[in-house]
Amino acid sequence: MGLIVQKYGGTSVGSIERIRRVAERIAAYQQAGHELVVVVSAMGKSTDTLVELAKQIAVYPSERELDMLLTTGEQVSIALLAITLQQIGIDAVSLTGWQAGIRTEPIHGRARVKEVDNRRIRAELAKGRVVIVAGFQGVTDEGEITTLGRGGSDTSAVVLAASLQAERCEIYTDVAGVYTADPRVVPSAQKLASISYDEMLELASLGAGVLHPRSVEAAKKYRVKLIVRSSFTDEEGTYIKEDAEMETGRVVSGVAHDEHVAKITVNGLPASGGALSKLFHTLASAQVNVDIIIQGSVAGELTNVSFTVSTDDLPKALEVLKANQAALRFTQVEHETGLSKVSIVGAGMINNPGVAAEMFRQLAEQEISIRMVSTSDIKVSCVIPAEQTTLAVRTLHTAFGLDVPEQAVVHGQ
Ligand code: ADP
Ligand code: ASP
Ligand code: MG
């Protein structure tokens, strides 16, 4: 029986009762002979509550202090889970990110993990203990506490599984696996038995919040066997692996949406002299992630460019652009919110032309206006008005044959 890394999300540890259920599952695995490293998130919505507290004091709280504040959430849940396990006779120890040796780059709010020094974890496992690790947090070489970005506990679990060469990494959450769309938005969504790393990476990056995108990236890189399943039932979950059996040869495997999209337009930008490169370098140096970019036509010496950012990054992006307006030599910056991005994802698209055209047709039939488009080998994304998100997601889910098949009705004799 090998080592397993398990991760329990916020809802799964949202109350003492739920923490007890998690402890029972851990006990069963331990009795079956497994060594266990367990990553937990902060209880329920407590991370949101902490963010709100800071925002009552400052619109832009210091990112360092925000990390200091948010990491307390996970410190509460690891200690409570360790106490619960000890109470039922299981030797357990809780460790913060830095105690567990999770070292990150020196960036607050969305640090990447550089390496895991797993000596402390190994030593605790050697004593026969269940090791409980605080998700979402790490430490820099200078001893500063960092966080990995919202939803980052998944990534903590995967990097630990990679470092410890765990048999597998199990992500326990409040749904039974990865579905063809968010089951809260599409009631007819189907649970996938398996999905490839590449498709899952696209879905997660395009807004399917069930997994932190960096966790999938790390799982693919280090070949970690990843399973998403419910913390409330024993139902089989979804396997994320290299060559997932293609689900009945479907062209589209899933629909994802992201309602945090903002569009920025920079007008009157010099059409030559590397202005575009300077613009996006300036944004990148400020840690602003830019998504879809569309350059307008050139009129005389000037052009304009539109791009999308996450609504979280919008204030920072606008601030940076305004502060650098003279150096970047543009005349005006505009922005628009109230947008969302709807995407279809599927490895089968590579060999099937016309998928994008069909997506546009389906959206047009519902009178959904498409504001921007972006494509890759295995996805097509459209930016649309946010209020039409649910309609768009459901329409595409049905159109691409993803709805759960109607149950055969059994008539009495
Ligand atoms: P946790 O706190 O366990 O990390 P999250 O809220 O981060 O849980 O992720 C689980 C949620 O992801 C589900 O409740 C579901 O609404 C959402 N979700 C979005 N897209 C999908 C999808 N394709 N499959 C499953 N869940 C999805
Ligand atoms: N508690 C953090 C968050 O709410 C990390 C996580 O849940 O993965 O984003
Ligand atoms: Mg999550």
C-alpha cells in the first residue's frame, strides 16, 4: 500500500461535522495500510471573509499583508483536522506551507512553487503519522509567506504528490468529479469517467473552477495520477491522465465559462516603433495577465488595440496604463465590464473543421452577440455579454451532444 496525497476543499471542511467525516475517510485509508499526506483548504468561504475584512480598510491592501492574512484560514483547518484525528486515536500532525517545505518564487498573491523540500514530511511519515498540510501557501527564500492564487490548494496537493512520488493525488470536493460543464449551471451535465491532461488544462484555464489550472499543469509535467471525486459520497470520480479514453469519439468534451472578464481598449497607439511590445511588457511587469488580444486597423500613424483581463486585474491594469501613458504614447484608454467568456474544449476538434462555425451559428440563433473570439487546436472561446452566459453554456452543451441521455422510460405491464 503506497503513499496517497488527498486534498479537501473548503466546503468539504466547512463545519466540525464535515471535518469529522473527512477524518473518518482518512482513518479508513490508514487502516487499509496507506501512508497519507492530506492538504486542506480554509473552512467554507472563510478566505472570502478575510479578503472582505482587509477591503474594509483599504481598496488595495498590501499584497504581503493580504498573504499573511489569508494564510491564517488554512492554519485553522489543518489544526482542527489534526485535533479531530487525534481524538479518534490517529497520530496526526499539522504543518503550515513553510513547515512542509513548499518554497515559492517571491511574488505575493499568485506565487509559483519552485521546489518542495519534503524532509520534514518524510520524517513525520516515518513516525507513522498522518501529515496534514495547509494548502494554498508557501514561503520564499527570504522567509516571506506567499499564496499560490485563489483555488491554489489543488496545486499544493499536486506538487506534494510529485515531490513524494505518491501513488496518486485525490482531490475531494463538493461535486462528484469533472463534468461536461459546471453542474450548477447545466443540470444535464454529465460526469466524465476520464479526461486528458490537455483537455483538463484548457477547461480549468477557461474557468472550470473545479481544479486550479496550475495543478493540472504540474500533474501533466510530473505525471501525477489525479482523481477528482466527492467528499460526501463513495462514488467513483474522474481520472485525469495522459491518454483518457475518448468519450464515444466526441468532438467537444466540455463547455467552460468565466464571468470575470473585462475588456480594455487602448486608442491612439503609435502603429510602429514597437509600441505593442512596450504596452504588453509594461502590463506583464506589473503581473497583469492578458488574455485575448485584437489589434484594430491602422489609421495613418496610429492604431488601437483591445484585450481582455480578469476583472480582478482590471484596476491594476488601468492604473499601470495611466501611469505609463506618456511613455507608451497612446491617447486614451477605455474599459468595459459585464462580459463573460464561453468556451468549448475537445481534443477531437483538431480533425473536425467547422466546429467554430457551428458554435457561432448556435450563439447567433439565440441572439447572443459575440464580442471577441480566440481559438487553439482544442478550444474555441467567445466573449459575450455576461447576462447571456447561462443561455450560451446550455445552448452549446446541448448543441454539441453533451446532455445526459434521457432515461429510458420503463412502462408497467
Ligand atoms: P473546492 O472548495 O473543493 O476546491 P471549488 O468550488 O473550487 O471546490 O470547485 C468545485 C466547483 O467547481 C463545483 O462546485 C462546481 O460548481 C464548479 N465547476 C465548474 N466547472 C465544473 C466542471 N466542469 N465540473 C465540475 N465542477 C465544476
Ligand atoms: N482557501 C483558498 C481559496 O479560497 C485556497 C483554496 O481553497 O484552494 O482560494
Ligand atoms: Mg477549489
